Amino acid sequence: MSPFHNVLANNLVANVTNFTIWFALTFWVFIETQSVFATGMIAGFFLVFTAGFGFWFGSIVDHNSKKLAMLASSTVSFFFYALSMGMVLFEPEGAFANPYGAYLWIFVLLMMLGVIAGNIRSIALPTLVTILIPEDERDKANGLVGMVSGIGFLTTSVISGFLVAWGGIYLTLIFALTMTVLAFVHLYFVRVDEKRVPLNPGELPQPKRVDIKGTILVIAAVPGLFALIFFATFNNFLGGIFMALLDAYGLSLVSVEVWGLTFGVLSVAFIISGLVISKTGLGKNPLRTLLAVNLITWLVCCVFTVQSSFALLVAGCFVWMFLGPFAEAAEHTTLQKVVPLERQGRVFGFAQSVEQAASPLTAFLIGPLTQFVVIPFMTDGAGANAIGAWFGTGPDRGMALVFTLAGMVGVLVTLLAFSSRQYRELSEFYTGQPEIDPAAVDGSGTA
């Protein structure tokens, strides 16, 4: 295999390992504590840490070999998983059963830090696409990256369920430690020519710092790039609704076994999507593809819960999962073209921090709003009286109404983005302008 495909396969193993820990930890903590509060806090930790560490991780990627950054990611994950295993082996009796006990939450913190360390890979991988793949082939490579991310995220829900059922968190940690070592060893022997550019005579090396100000200046130097990041952030803001309500809505229609199996089967959408992108690419203007994909997904969101139908729900989820890699690949392809390579890690990290911060905010807000406002509105309130005859009534229809309204808002915002000046400027920059010179950003001759 080529170095890129070796790295891609290695990232798949690492993603499956780290996401398995996240899912298994959530399942296991609920079994041990029977506390919804505890499982909700785990999800919150994950998203807050992802948003908070993005800037720093991006700096690590920019200032070091990408392969070295990935190896360090596996090393740090192994360290935290090993500490977690020690806590399992020396657990005081009943310590994990107390949802408010310090022992449990120190354990959760260590596990989550191991998972979050894997995010370095998600920032390093698109920068390696820039290095290893010719510009006219990057959209296809990004499709494969999105496919790998999706497969890793979804298949782990099945793997983690079996691990927890067969051997609890002990077996899960054995799996994580073993797979992390295998990923490290495999990547160690993969030869990656990163084509690092030597310094000019008399030029000082770039200081190894996070440099948020410089990163913002680089983004601001590209017309419309801030708008692209904030558009993705807005999509994640609405996407938090799915985080908060999709499982509850699905479980209102079918059993937990059927719902879990459904997600496992639907993961084939990511595979198909990645294969399609790897063959066809994203067109001459990936930004147009990004907005077109968003328009379709939000239109689907308007109608996939319009009636209480499991088949309609599955069809809508399939479309979302199929089009998701198109949107991610389009954003990455755009950034890889318009952002200097030596800044890409920090820009990807900045985008990850800003975009990921939106979902937990919505998730924390939409749950109480749906529970205490929308569900009563659609159960015996004005909404039930006005549209209940054809839309349906009850708690599940209250959740369905939230999805429909979110879809309408998403469609409106996407149409506004299509007609915006920022979209035209970034499209023109991508298709007709050379990559920006980092020295021009601050006039100092350094990035």
C-alpha cells in the first residue's frame, strides 16, 4: 500500500480503539451507577475537551513531523489507558457504583484524556493529505478520510457493547491497550516523506507556540474563510439537536436492540459515500458541493420525522450519513487549498475547537426546552390542537416537531449562505487565486 493508505488504515484502527473506549465507558458507567446524570456528563466532557484542546493540538501538528505527532498521540493514549487499568485493578469495593464519588470521576477523566489524545490524529491526517496527495486528487482522498472517520465512529457502538457485556471495562481496556500498541508499531514502520521545506540562509525557525493571533490573521487573509468556519459551526449548533434527541426519538419507535443494530447497518452509508467521493471527487468548486449537500440534508431533516414512521426515520438517517463525508471532505479540501501548509494544523485545530463547541451548547439547551415546552405543546397544548390531527400528538411528536423546525432553519441559513458575498469571494479565491503567502499575513516574513 502507499504511505497514505497505510496511514489511513492506521487511523482507522486508532479511531475504532478510541471511540470504543468512549462508547464502552458510557455504557459501563450507566450499568454501574444507573445514573443518566453521569452518562450526560461523560458526553459533555468529551465535547468540551475536544473544543478546548483543538488549538493546542493544531500547534503540535504544525511544529512537528505529522507521523511523530500521531505516534505521540498513541503513546499518550496508552499512558492514560494504563493508569485507568490500574484504577480498575485496585478499585476499593463499590467505588465505581457511586455516581458522585471522586474515584469514579478521576477514572472517567483519565479515560477521556486517553480518548481526546487521539484527536491529534484527526488534525494531522488532513495535513498529510496536503503533503502526500496532488492538489487535483485531494478531494477524493478526503472522501476516504471521511469514510474512515464515519466507520470508526459507528462500528464502535457495536464493538463496545459486546466488550462491556462480556468483560466489563476490564476487557475494554485490554482491547484498548492492545490495539493502541499495534497501531503504534504499525505506524512506526510506515515510511512517510513529509517533504519538509528547509530554512533559507539566515532565516530563524518558527517559534513553537500556539499563536492563536497568527492563526486568526491567516484565516482573515482568505476572503470568506471565517464565514465557512462559522457556517460549519452553525450546522453543528443545529446538529446538537440530534445529539440530544435522536436516540430518544428512535427508542420511542423501536426497542433498544433494534435501534442499536440499525446504526450498525446504517454505517454502510459512510462506506458507500467514501467510495463515491474517491471515484468522482467533489467537482471544481468543493464549496458549492458543501452548500448543496447541506441544503439536501436540511430538507431531509424537515420531513424525516413528519410522520411517526421507523422506515422514514431510517431513510433520513441514511441520507444524513451518506452526505456527511461529502461535507467534511469539501471543507477539508477547501482549507488544504487556501491555507499555507505550515499553518494548516492550527487552522484545522481552530476549526475543530470552534465547530465542536456548538453541539454541546445546543444539546444542553434543547433537552430541557423539548421536555418542558415542546412536548407539552404537542401533547395537550396549542400545537396538538392545531396540527395534531395530521402530525400526531404525544412526546414523540414533540421531538419530531423540533427536528422539523431545525430543518427549516437549516434550509433558510443555507440558502442565505448560497447568496452571500462571502461564498462568492471564497469560491473565487479557491478557483482563481494562488495559495496565500504566509509572509504577507503580518508583514514580518514569518508565519
